[in-house]
Amino acid sequence: MSNIFVNQTDPILANKDMFQYSQQQYSPIQYYQQNVNFNTKDWVGELDDLTKKLSEDELVKLNTNNVYLRLSTEIQQNVQNEIMNLIKNKLNSRNDIIDNIKRQITIIRDVQDETSNEQRKNIAELNDYMKNYAHLTFQQYKDIKNNVNVDLNTNSNTSTKKSNNKKDNIQ
């Protein structure tokens, strides 16, 4: 069965916004090129031409200028974002890229979980110190937790580990 609209327009194509969206989805580069005003000055080209003409000494000085480096990084990020927007749909349709992205997402989530667990552990350790060992220095507290003998009378630590013999641990 064919979809022919006799004496009528296709309801999907009749909606101009839907048609433009479909064009954008299937041909992002063409869509982008059609919507760019080419009557503006080519600032990117001018910058590129200017930097190509620099000598080695000028490049070295330029690359030590923090303001220039920050601005250059901003441009590079913008270019990367624009390219990503243009090819995102194409990338999302490739299984190898999808697998790669899923692996990256897993790694990111693992790092987030690990960092969160470390932060919770550090907070719990500080809470234990504040509640139960506030009379000690934090270093003494850490030494006690690491089974290092601590002389609580002189605030100095000995660097020997506690032995299993109770007589050896008495000071």
C-alpha cells in the first residue's frame, strides 16, 4: 500500500517545523551550511592565517601568554562542541561507538562511586576522631588506627608497630 495523498498535502511534510527537523536529522552539515550567514567576516580564517605566519620565537612567546592560551582553549572547546553537534546522530547510530561510550560511562560511574566512598570514609574517620579522640592530635589518632605505639604522655610517637604480646605494648 502506498501513501498517496490525493488532492492533499502530506500532513507530516506540511508542518514546516517537522520538515526542517527531519532535514536537520538526516543532513546536519547541509542544514548547518544553509543556516550560516556567509556574509560575515571570516574571523577564524583571519586568526588561522595570522598564526601560520608567526616565527618560532613569536609562537613561543604567544604560547606563554596565559590570556591567549585561555582564549585559544575556549575556541577549541567551541569547535569541538560544534563538530559534536553536527555528527552526534551519526555517531549514535554506530555500534562500535555506542559500545565505546557505554564503557566510558561505566568507568565514569565507577570513579564517581569510588570517590563518593572515599569521601564517606574520610568523613566517618573525622567524625570518629572528633567524637572519641579529640584530646589527641590527628597524627596520634592515625598512628593508633595504624597500630603504631603512641606515647600519650609526651605527645611523641614511636615508630614501632604494636606486637601481639600485651607486655610489649605497655609503656
